[in-house]
Amino acid sequence: MQNFQDKKVVITGGTTGIGLATAKELVAMGAKVIVTGRHRDSVIAAAKETGATGIVSDQSKLADIDGLVGEAGKHLGKVDVLFINAGIAAFAPISAITEEHYDSIMDINFKGAVFTLQKFLPILNDGASVVFLSSINAYNAMENTTAYAASKAALNTLTKIAAIELAPRGIRVNAVCPGPVNTPLWGKVGMPEEQLQQVAALIQTKVPLKKFASPEEIAKTVIFLASADSSNTTGAEFVVDGGFNLHTMIG
Ligand SMILES: NC(=O)c1ccc[n+]([C@@H]2O[C@H](COP(=O)([O-])OP(=O)(O)OC[C@H]3O[C@@H](n4cnc5c(N)ncnc54)[C@H](OP(=O)(O)O)[C@@H]3O)[C@@H](O)[C@H]2O)c1
């Protein structure tokens, strides 16, 4: 087991799903963790459940990111692990994309990620690890996902550029690209429950391992990238998808 004793960790979007699972595991390993979210009640509940410190902060708002960096500096001092995980998914065909749909996704998933990294730079320790939560949608032409998939493809490009720019400080930057994960995200994409169940069943037939990942399975990869066990890994994209991205041609 990696040692995170007294390591300082910030996780954006840590109130449910993958962020929450990662926070729980890292607190159990001895880390001092901050989790964020947009809603006070869920931030308080996540802090209680994990033993992390909860801070209300909206990743799409630059003033909130400034506030988060200020609070993180006060609570943690310098930061060893920055897990930029907060994200939303919503789907629409190109003919129906609105400015609001486009902006809401890009502002949280990409613009917020860029400025979270930028604003944390002064309080990141040299040798820190940055992990972005991307998606296999970055690689795939799934219909109705223009804004979501583009936001994740952009994150993967950011990962590589940041890895080069931050290498002189020994800061490693990597992305985790999950396939389907069993988290509350699916309940928020705007599909009626019946359609959601049909989509979930269809996805499971197409994933070679025949299942959605658990948030804990994704957290394990995030923690590997956050730890010294991945000390020579930077600018990498880790696909954790049960084989979904393999595109078998027959069968
Ligand atoms: N679940 C999947 O199948 C899957 C697959 C591939 C990639 N991902 C990616 O994994 C990441 C985590 O998603 P999840 O599946 O764990 O979903 P989730 O359970 O919905 O968690 C998302 C977290 O992000 C927070 N959040 C959303 N918008 C935010 C904002 N503007 N500022 C701060 N926090 C915000 C949410 O809290 P509030 O809403 O209360 O703010 C929540 O804590 C996302 O980037 C998602 O795109 C998920």
C-alpha cells in the first residue's frame, strides 16, 4: 500500500462518485484531504463521511477557484496532490446544442480545469502530482456528446502540455480516462429513468468485462498516479474501461 501519511491533497468534485471514493481511500491512508462541490449540504456530508475538509467552490467560477486556493493554503500549506475531478455530463445532438449546454459543460470540465491548475501552481510542491479525470469519450465519436467529448479531449491535450511545462519542477501531470462508472453522474444527464436503464443494459453488453466500474476501481488508478509508485509517469492517459475502448471488429 502506498504511503500518503501527511500528504496534502485537494480533490475537486469530491462529494459523490469517483471523487468521494478517492477521498475516503486517501484519508484512510493518512492524507490530509480537501474536497469541493457546489452545494453546501453535500460538501458538509462528504466531509463528515470521509474525514476530509469540505469547501464549497464552483470549478466554473474563477473567483471560487481563487477562494479555494486561499482556503487550501490556510488548511494545508503546500499541496502534494491536485485531483481535478469535478465534471458534468449532458448530451444533445448538434442540431439541438444551445449556448447554455455548451458553456455549462466546457466551463466546468475544461475552463475550470485549466484555471484550477493555473491558480494552484504557486502552492503546489515541487514533485507534486496532478491528475485530471477525463473519459474514453475523448477518443470516441459517440453521438450526442459533442460538448462532453470535446471537453475531455481538451483535458487530454492539457495533460500533455502541462506535463511538459511543469516537468522542470518535477510536477507530474496525468489523466485517467474511465469508461462507464457506476456513479450519480448518470442520474443527472437528463435521460428519463427507463431510457437510462436501457442505455446502461446496452453499454454492459458492449463492455468486454460486462460491467460498469465501481468508483473505487477508478480511485485505485488515481491513487497510483498520485503516489511515488508512478514516479516516472507523466503526460500519460490511463484508460480504465473494462476494455470498452478496444473496438473488437468481430464478436
Ligand atoms: N461516471 C462515469 O461513467 C464517468 C465516466 C468517465 C468520466 N467520468 C468523469 O468523472 C468525473 C467525476 O464524475 P462522477 O462519475 O464521479 O460523477 P458525480 O458522482 O456526479 O460526481 C461529480 C462531482 O463533481 C462535483 N461538481 C460538479 N460540477 C462542479 C463544479 N462546477 N464545481 C465543483 N464541483 C462540481 C459534484 O458535486 P456538485 O454537483 O454538488 O457540485 C460531484 O461532487 C467527471 O469529470 C466525469 O466527467 C465519469
